Amino acid sequence: MEKNIIVPIDFSDISKDVALYADQWAQRTKGKLHFLYVSQMPEMSYYPAHFEQADKFDETEQIARLDAFLTPLDLKADREICHEYGTPYYKILDLVEREKADLVIMAAHSHTMLGRLFMGSNTDYVVHHIHCPLYVFKKPEKKTAKIILVPLDFSKANHMLVETGMEWAERENAELHFVHVMQPVDYSYYGAESSWGVGKAELVLTEEHGQKAITEFLSGHKINVPYKSVVLFSNSSYLRLLEYQQDTNAMLIMIAGHDHSVAGRIFLGSNTDYLLHHVNIPIYVHKEP
């Protein structure tokens, strides 16, 4: 259960929704919320004593401002307010380590690819560097169905994701869709009939193959909620997942986070990155401690 939950906020309307959602989560898990607001450094004076005084005054003012922002929301869970100066994503990760956080709940703010390459994104950075689960809050534009998508790539991290997915589905009275995207075989690479003795028929990947792989992967889990095994075909996993989410109107995507280098993200992309910036529902990213 999540005992320490970090909730980065600002003074936007979406932060009110995030705070209310985090409060519900903390009440359920009897956890403690750590609301974090990060602002730029105050103007510095050449006189150290003057800087210390200005710094102290501004800190007190910011805490009071945060408290005034949260108080009307009538939050019920145990909480504390943190204010830091500096770069938001660094301060988020610092607080995660300091409090040994079990979860981060934060809003996603979409950016263009050009902006992400040169300016970065708090959500992007946190996703790729955090070592605990992350819930990326997005307010759906329309009513969603009681369906939770769990993409599977059969990695070790997916096993924990399956267990977490069952907990979510039971709590939300939702149906799990375990989704595996298979890439069609490019026959041009092999020729009409492979010169290596592999016939064209042997290269065909069918839905039956995918269903068998999902069944074998799930065999170690006792699935106690309604679920479906879904096999999709596409050369682009994230585009097909996005299409499937739109077709089913699913309420949540739960995905295992895999760290990548910056170069890899720039030239190859990442399923998690793409979904974070294009899907219009929340995403739960599972990361191992």
C-alpha cells in the first residue's frame, strides 16, 4: 500500500483535480500526501543578510499561498506542504528519495517534440528517472468505459503489472484487457520463399500465436477479475494501442516503464513517451524500486 505519496502541484485548475484525486487515494491506503510546489529562486542581493531575510519571507509567503490554495478543497488525508526552489523534476526526484515515496501522482502537460528535445518536460524526466510507480493524471474529455488496458511485452516487469492491474480492476469494478501488439513479418527481407529453407508459411505470425503467448505468460497468475486477451498487429505499437484505447474508450492504461537513453528517445521514440503525450486518459507507469 502507498504510505508516502508525492503530489507536485502548481496553482492551476488541473492541480485542484490532482489534489482531490490524490486525497481519495491516500484515504483508501491510509497514506500521507506530500504536496510539492517548486518555484524559481528569489532575486538575490549582494548583501548576504538581505538575501537570507528575503528568502525566509518568500518561503513563508509561498507556504501560506499553498495552504490557501488547498484549504478550500477540504482534503481529508494526512498531508504536508513542501516548497522548494529550483528545477521541478530534480526537486520531485529529491523528495521521492528523501521520503522513500511509494507513488507519485502528477498532471501531464503536453509539449511538442521540438519542445521536449530542447526544453525537456517534467513528466518526461520523472518517468525516465524515477524508481517508484507514477500515476499521470489526465481528466478524460468524455465518459469512459470500465476497461483497463494492460499492454504486455512479456518482460519481467509485466508480472508485477498484472498483479497491480487485478487490484485496480477489482477496486474499480472494471474489466482488464491484456493487450499484445505483434509486428507483421516483412517478407521482402526473406524473399518469396526463404533461401535458408524456411518456408513462407512458417514465417506467418497469427493471432493464435499471440494468444498462446499471452496465456503462457498469465499462467503463473490467478486472474480473479473479468479480463480479455487481445492480440493486435501493427508496425507501431504505440499507435495501435492508442487506436485500441479510442475504440474501447478505456478508462486507464497501465504500462511498465522501461528506461531509455536520451538518444534512443529522440530517434526511436518510446511507447510510454508517446502515450503520455497523446492519450486523453490517465496512465499508471509501474517502475521497480
